[in-house]
Amino acid sequence: MNFNEFPINQSIIRAFLHNGNEREYCYRRIYLTKIIRTVTEAPSDPMLYGKYFETKCLGRSSGYDVNDLPRKALTKKMIAENAVRKKEKQPLLKGEKYLDHIRVDDQILRFNALVKQHKIIVTDSNIQVPIVTVWDQDPDVLLKAELDIFPTTIILPDEEDGNVSKMWAAIIDLKLTADVNATYGEFCYGSPQFLDLIQAKMYHYVVRNINKQLNPHLDGLITKTVQSLIDKNAIQFLLWIFNYKKDTLEDKFIRVSWDSTKEAELHESIRKTVSSLEKGEQEGWPTNPIFHLCKSCPWTTCPDKVKIQTI
């Protein structure tokens, strides 16, 4: 497989692995949705809400923008008024927002206030920053990442003395979740020790191994000061998590450090993913008809699709 044409990113690693362990997957689905991309995965409601939050906070989202969310049906009165507005070429009325939509909009307002409070820099040039680099374990494999906010300063408590606030350089990844204190499932932000941190590991690595030839757009972004902080391992990766399902709106930072153990784990995950992709290509991207995989598969004409669950 040509890993220059198809760089490895954290999303493709997640398709094969969770916390470094192999999960159940379908080669054909991965091939169609992530490699040749002739089939598009329909976003789940949480994904749609997350894209909307990211679009509104940063001005654009990774992959595609979402500028509105599903709304309540129009009343008869609103339909009649829209008929008039359409004739007069005026903006049409929209349905009322659902409660979750209102809460996400409130979190967007909180984000804008907190950015100022934490001295975070958000500009057109340091959001959704693409970085491609060569994997140092195999020069034929490229790694790719798209960073929500990088680089930026941020004021946070000192790691050693929590009573003292300090200015850091940071990579920030925004997350929207039902509950920032959840302790179960893949998004257990209340128990971060159980999170799959492949994204944080990948972003730490690509920032520390920037290939200038492959990333000319970073010339004005990576200043000498930022590069010095990277070289000194003084740059933070932060998950910035906001909730929207609770009555009380909350946010929290989860700081993911970088060390030799995490780097070794990243390399092992990349090796496993490269091996799985090469095997899939050799075998012709076979299907894996299992009900829980098939029920959400966007390839509706799959001849092997399982429609009945057997227990």
C-alpha cells in the first residue's frame, strides 16, 4: 500500500484499534469510507453536534462545517409567513431549537469568554492546522494530523504547584460530550486514565517531528519561540471538553503529557495499523458480516450485509 498517497492518521488507527488492542472491523467498509472514499459515513447525532460546536467556536471544522442543527417542525403560522417571505425574497423562518441545541449555543458563548480568560489565541491561521510528517520508523510511511488549535499560549495551573498559574504553549483539541464526568464508554472523560489517547500521542509526535519540506504553510506559524518550547518538551496537549446534556454547563481540561512510553505505544499502534492495511489490500478488502458492524454500515448494497441479529 502506498502510505505517501494515503498517510496514517489517528482516525484510521481508531478504525482498527482501541487503546492499542484490535477491535472488530470490516476491511471493505474501511476501504470504501476511508481509503477510496466512495461511500460516506452518516454522522451520528453526537458527531453532528460536535461538528456544529467546532464550526461555531473556531469558524470551521475538520472535514466539513455544520452551521445549524435539526430543529422542531414549523408551525402552520410560520409556514404561512415563510410563503410570504419567499415571495419577498426575505430570509425564511426556522423551527425552534431543541434544548440540546440551546445548551450547545450557550457553550459556544462560554467558549468565547473562556478563550479570553485563559489567554488562548484563536485566529484564522492557527485553527485546523494540517501537519504531515515522515514516520521515523519507516521513511515510506507518512503521518497526518489536523490540529484544532496550534500553536497557542494558555494560562493554566502549574503542574507541580497547582496554586500558581503559569503561561504554557499548547496544542488544544475541542471536544463536545454529554457529560464531562462520565466514567464509562469510549468517551469516559471523568476517568481519563481509561481514554484512548491515540490522538494526543499522534499530535505530540507530529509537532515534535515537523518536516519543513512537507509543511511550507507552517513557516510563519512555528516561530523560534514556539520551536524552542517544542524542543524543550514544554508544549502541552490539552483536551478541552464541554458538556451539553446536563442542566449545569461545564468544561474541563485534560492534560496529556509526552514521554518515551507514550511514544513507544504510538509506534506500536502505527505498526499494527500499517500491517492491517497491508493485509487488507493483499486479501482484496474482504467484508466481515457481523450484525453490530452491518447495522450502521453506509454501504447499503453490500451483498454480505447481515440484517437479522442472532443470539
